[in-house]
Amino acid sequence: MLDDFFTRAMIAGVGVALTAGPLGCFVVWRRMAYFGDTMAHSALLGVALSLFFEVNLLLSVFGVAVLVSGLLLLLQRRQSLSADALLGILSHSALAIGLVLVAFMTWVRIDLIAFLFGDILAVTPSDIALIWGGGIVVVAALAFLWRPLIASTVSEDVAEAEGMRPAQAKLFFMLLMALVIAIAMKIVGIMLITSLLIIPAATARRFSASPEWMAVFASLIGAAAVVGGLFGSLTYDTPSGPSIVVAALLLFIMSLLPAFGRKTNERATNQGVRG
Amino acid sequence: MLMRNRADLPLGDHAKDAAKLVSLSNAGIFRDNRWLVRGVDLSIARGEVVTLIGPNGAGKSTTAKMAIGVLKADEGTVTRSSDLRIGYVPQKLSIDWTMPLSVRRLMRLTSSISDQDTMAALEATGIAHLADAEVRHLSGGEFQRALLARALARKPDLLVLDEPVQGVDFAGEAALYDLIRKIRTTTGCGILMISHDLHMVMAGTDTVICLNGHICCRGTPEVVSQSSDYAKLFGANGRALAVYSHNHDHTHLPDGRVQHRDGSITDHCHPEDGHHHEPAAGHDHHHHHDGDHGHHHHGEGKPHA
């Protein structure tokens, strides 16, 4: 079964989507979309460094993503620039430095497009093992950290006061993000990782009655996007990574249609809405 | 040292340190090149209600956050009893609407709470009928009740309430203060409360602490209301400190019906009903209170429509 490249792509893609679902929910809830994007962009720097120092690609990408997120938190604490501007600077600088470094290394030839937009059809059985192994680690860690993470997303002060250690939870969350980016890079590529985190989570919002259900639905919607995107890519001969994102987008648009969505108790119409 | 005008009043009769849930000694927070609050000495024992009052920016929330460990004191010491279980109602809480959160789910935010305890806390705060409503659809007052219920359901040793009745209507305010007092008596927890009204503290408060970057004066509500420091700082327009307590002879139920003191339930108030708070003699806002605080008052003495 694993002999077929299309099947391998499917298994790998679904694995990434299932992992990205719950993590993506936190990215949405914590308004960290741009943050995730910055970490993803820094992955190219990780690729360049891995080639230069001849170290493991995954480790290098993971390390650089962790470093960039740490740097970001440090700079944010100094509050000399808005978080928004800092993210813009780091995001594009990391990407640009990565591209420049790769250009300097005339002795290596890499398929930049594959790194930027993913090469899911070239997935090997060992990649699949990595994706599912890493995915299980990430999901298990999230389940373990679930209460502190949810509590500190709602209020860091309440979480801290009531013994949840929000700073520690945040640190672990950054590590998990970096890990998922390192794993997912090969599948959807650096430029599109954030979309696989955010679009399924945003789509799941309308159907979900609780944070837990939203995480589950985000995983399932992401998996559906991978399946749909890959079949679309096969049928129309389009690049697979972008096709998956387009499929996710189509699901998101469908979720906005009035016929879908959970019936909620729309009390907001006759009572003051709390902003 | 900056100007410190700590009152010479003793710290109270509870000076046995062993029984203290939390004590702050000369504690202060320094941010952005200035002291937000400094030289704070206070402690809370089991069953004690301490109320912080003071103008905006006086450091009330900062002091509370320092007491519960959300902010680390930059000078002085803060000691909490070991395994102190805190229930915290923050002044502000903005939940991103993208997180689907029902009231029932909010209750389990930081600890596992049984369904029974959840419903008991929601009933106590009068929002049991909203258990399955989404938090983002609650009104300000309902949200405040949900936050209070959440803190209660944890069965805390120390309840920290930062303006717990903000946005709650007048009748609801009285009911919530009644509830907070009852919790203190039944569970024996300590309560640190921040009043949203400079001139009002909950009845049953043991110690009032007036803050304005430092502790201006402290004592029982009676002592503070007569303190010259209080009068100098907050006593403009002849307004003194009032103790909030009142009786109401009927309660508006969530479904719009009215329950009377004798337990009977009718669709509307009786014309002969008193007010949600009793006028004149029964009205317990002490000390030449001029009735002009920002709450929604029914006209005193006029029949209730």
C-alpha cells in the first residue's frame, strides 16, 4: 500500500492535518496567526543552516523556529516596537536571510519551490513514521497541557492566580508549534503551513459547542481538506500543497453559508453584548 | 522612601500570623520608572473581609494581583499559606469570541468541578438558567455573575474579587453582596474585595483599606468613615463612606415573575410593595449619605411601578 506515492501522500497529509487541528485552534484563540507565520518563515533559515553545517534538517528547522519565537518574546517584553511591527521584521528577515544563505552556498542545489510550497508527493515511508510519531507526541502533549493552556488563553492572570503556570504552558506551546512546523514543512511548505493551522480551526468554529469539540472538528476538517486537495491536484494536475489550502478555503467558505453551523442561543440580539 | 502616610491604627485583632492566608509586608510594584503602589502592609485571615477602596490608578488591582502572586513584589515580602486555594474574579476579562465557551465550560476553567457544584454555584449567583449559554452572549451583569460563580465553585480558601458587582443592576448588586457575605459565613474563606465605588463598602467588611499609591488609612468601616485622611482624599462634596446593605421585600425572578418575601410568586410587583431597597429608616446607607452615587436608584419614597 505504501508503494503508491499517492497513498503515501494521503497518509502523511492526514497525519499533519490531524496534528495541526488542535494546535491551530490555539493559534486562532490566542491571535497568533502572524506569530505562527513568522515561525514558519524562519524555517527557511533553518533549512539553509542545516545545509551549511550539515546537520539534521528537522533539528535545524526546529531549533531556528524556537530561537526566533524566543527572540520575539524577548523583544516584545522590551516593548520598544509593537508586536505587529516586530513580527513583520523578524518574519521577512528570517525568510530573506535564509534565501541569501542558500544563494551563497553555490555548492548545494536545493529545490526551493519544494521547501516553500511543499512536496507532498515525494513523501517517503520514513517521513510518514516521523509525521505520525511526531504528531502523536504533539497531540499527547497538548492533551496533557490542555487545562493550563485553555485557562491561560482565557486569562493569564486567573490561570496564574489559580496555580496553572501559564508561562510554562506558553513555553511548551511554542515548542510544539516549532515541532509541527518542522514536521509539516515538507508537506505543505513554509509559505502555507500557517493556513493549515488556521483555516480548519476557523472553519470548525461554527460547528463547535466547546473548545474541545472545536479542536476535534479542526482536525477532521483539515484531514478532509488534505483528501480533497490531493484528489483535486491529481484530477486537475495542480500543485499539491496549494491545492490542499484551496480545498481548506472552500470548506471554510461553505461553513459560512447560513444552512450550516450550530444553532446557538442567540441572546445577543435582545441583550447587551459584552465586548 | 516616598511619602508614606500609613495610619497608626493597629493591624487589627487578627495578628496571629499562623492563621493568615496571605500577608504583604512593605510590598510594592515598580513599573515604567514609577511605583504603582508601595509600602503596602496588609493581611487576610480566614473568615475576614478586607475591602480596598481608592481612586482610579490608586493601585487597588495591582495590590490584589501582588497578594495572589500574579505580580511579583519588587520590594517587601508577600507570604501565602501553603496550598492556598484562590478563587479570582479579575476586573477585566476579554475572551476571544472565536473560542466557543459555555458558562458550564467556563466553570471548569482551572479545576475539575462536579456538575452538582457547578449548578449549585450558578444557582447561588442566579444564573442557573444560563448554564448552557455561550459566554460571549451574556450581558455585563450576567458575565460578572458567571465569573463569581466560577470562583465560588472552586471552594477557595481566599476569594479575590476585583469589582465583582460592576455592571450588575442595583437589586442584583444587593443580592450578590448578600451572597458574598453568606459564603464568608458558611465556608469561612477570607475575602479580598475591591470596591468599584469609592464611597461604598460591603456590609460585613472587617477592614477597609484606602489606597492611593500607598495606604492612606485603614480600619473598620466606621473608623475609616470618620478618618480625616479619608475625608481629605475622598470626602469631596461632603460624601462620606457608606456601608452597603439593604433589605428588599421582593425579588425579580429570571423569567420576569416576582417572588415576595412571604414566598408567594406573582406576575408583577404589588402596588403596595416597597422598593428593592427600603427607603428612609430601613435604608442602611449610613453617615449622611446623600444618595447620589452612580447606581440605578428608584426614586426614594415613591411607589414602585
